[in-house]
Amino acid sequence: MVKCLVWDLDDTLWDGVVLEGDEPVPFPAAVRTLHALDRRGVLHAVASRGERAAATAHLAAHGLLDLFTRVEVGWGAKSLAVTRIAADLGIGLDTVAFVDNDPVERAEVAAALPVVRCHPADAVAELPALPEFAHEFVTEESRQRRQLYRTDERRRAAEATHAGPPADFLASLGLVLEVRRAGPADLARAHELTVRTHQLNTTGVTFSLAELRALCASPRHEVLVARLRDRFGSYGTVGLAVTELRPAATVLRLLLMSCRVLSRGAGAALLDHLVHTALAAGRRPVAEFVPTAVNRQMLVTLRFAGFAVEDDAGDRWTLAIDPARPPAARAHPVRVVTA
């Protein structure tokens, strides 16, 4: 799924070059696409030629500036701008799309970043109908995604001016992770997480609404969702855990945490909570892991939590913790509460 659409401006979003004195009106089809994708939770960003002040002033004059979470305007390679945008948003390049009227610019981005999907400007009206943009469900989380990133900008600004080690800043946030059983109102967001989250994801398994509903009703399974908040506000529902409860083991079939909170330590805090809950119930913690090109960080998280590889089938691993040698309790910047 595309998480961010990166736009060129001149002759793409509008017909004309702002820096040359033009005052072009944005194409109506482009504006419709901007709003349609924003409602689905797709972020927008800018990678364009020109001067930032002129570009942002023109966007603001037409009431569009607030729709863009990141604006990169300058004279460097657009592939570098796209790379910075993805890193800044904490998303993989394979979840980014790029639209530009200039075939040379599209070719440069495609050559440097082959996983980024590139589209010509004359296809803008059709983008919302493409499968990678046609998100199955529009959740409350989707509708608020841009605002969640805006809140994160305030956090980043505070972090940039913080005097002291990064650990002290994390401690100052007052991070709280609320973990609870998923209910009917959580299922659309849980499904969305399984199809959107790849970096902090143990297996990459996706669950339909019907499958999640069945798992919630099963006495042999547990579906947990996790919401994160701090002194700046909520991050929304960022985590999901699906476990199978066996007589002697708790098997983690899926654990994922939104890449937006990669630096907050929420994944490790949730995993430790699951481990200690399993041990307290007299069950051995077991985790399934499917290696991908982007989820190595999740394997590192499992290993630091005390999981050791028991079986390596190449495309699927089984890791477990020995109850006779439980991991020592770790301090986290995140306080876990259950509801």
C-alpha cells in the first residue's frame, strides 16, 4: 500500500512555473486527488524544483499547504528529496509513490529508487482508483493520520531543542502504552495495521475482518491492540499482537508496531509485556518469525527480549524463551498499562 504520495509542483499540480512569475491555479483533478487520498490516510509531500518560500506561499494561497506533511523544494536530485521524505516520515521507500510531469525526473527517481512507484502528471485523476491507493477501509486513524504526523512534528521540534541525552528526552515524554483486548470497533484498524506495517512485523501475516472477528471469539486465541500516548497527545492505535494459547505455550503468531513509533521503544515494551504475561500463566513464550527485506529490526527486538532460535526453516523461524531461564526485567521509557 502507498503511504505517501510525493508531488512535483510546477506543471504537475498546476500549469505554470511559480518562480517565473506565473500565478497558476491548481488543476481541479489534482485537488480532488489530494483530498480523496488524504481522507484515506495517504500522506502527501512535495519534491519540486524552485525556492521553498515561493512554493509554500503559492500552496498556502490556494489553501493546500496544510495537506502536505513534508515540503522539499530546491535544486538537488529529486530521488534524494524522496529519500529524505521517507526517512523523515519513518516509512519504507516501497510505500512511496511519486508524480511528476517530466519523464526525465521520473526516470531519475525510478533509476535511483526502483521500489518507488512513479506516475506521470496526466494520470493524477486515476491514482485513487489504483489498487495500491484503494485502501479497503477508512478508519478514524486514517482520517487523523495527517494530524498525527503534525503532532509528531511538535515532538520532533521539542527533541531538537532538548539539552541532554536522547534517553532523557524519551523519559520526559511520559510515554504510556495501553494494551487491551480488541473489540469490534478495533478490527478495521487492526486489519489496516497488518497491511500497512512491515518494518516492525514478525511474520507479515494479514488478517481479514472475518478472520480477526473469529480470532477474537476463539478461546484459544487472543487479539490485543495497543494505543500509545505522551504529553503531546495520542499516537493512536500503533500495535497489534495475535497469540495462540496452547496448554504449555503462548505462541506469538503476529506482533507488529507502527513504524511511526520506531524510536520510542514501544515494540520492546509490548513484547516484554507479552513475555511476562505468558510466563505468569505458566506458558512458554514462543514466537514465529518470517524474515523479509525490511523487518530485521523486529528480529533484533525478539533477540534482545530473550528469544532464541529453535528452528530455522529458511523462510520461517521459530524462537522461544526457556521458562527455566526467564529474561531479566528491563527498564523501558514506555509504561505499559492494561485495560
